[in-house]
Amino acid sequence: MSDEFIKIATQEINDELSSISTILGLCQNDNDVSKNSDKIEKHIHKIKGLAPMMGKENIGNLAKTLDFILKKIASGQKVDGFFEPLSISTEQMKITMDKPHDLGEVHKQISDIASKIVD
């Protein structure tokens, strides 16, 4: 990947994460996340596609799992206990955009939530 692509992609992902943080700042619980799940999912979906293309597979994998959960919530499925892990995931992805950071623990937590969702 060219330096210019990495620069632009990094800015786009950071913008998407900032937008998610803004939405989450207006949320207080799972119900609020449910009401905003379609908006959040659109931002996560962009990250899911862009991050692996710039070598940030760990962010792409986490975004893929978050995308799955958010699509289920948007389609009407109730997912308890998602607000806090989603908020933590967003903050952890921001950190990882700036410097290498292990997303394993937060991805495990999100994967555990996803595993309980009926497909």
C-alpha cells in the first residue's frame, strides 16, 4: 500500500471511530445503542472493510464481529450487555490506530456476546 493510501485510510477510520464515539456519547445503555444501531453499524461496516486493506487486520476482525452484532440488533434482536463492550471496543480501536495494541481481550468479550446471538 502506498503511503498516501495509508494516510487517507487512517484518517477515514479515525473519522469513523470519532463518529461512533459521538453517537455512543448520547447513549446510556443497551436500549440507546439499539435505537442507534443502524447508524453505528454503517460506521463499523466501513472500518470492517478498510482496516484489513491497510494492514490493520486486528481492527478489521473486531469490526467484523461488531458489525454482525449491530446488524442483528438493527433487525430487532435484543442483545443485553453490549453498550459497555461496544464503548470499550471503540476506544481500543482508537488506541490501535495510533500504535500497536492487543485487541485480543476486547475481541474475546465481543465474540462471547456474538456467540449467544441466534443466527
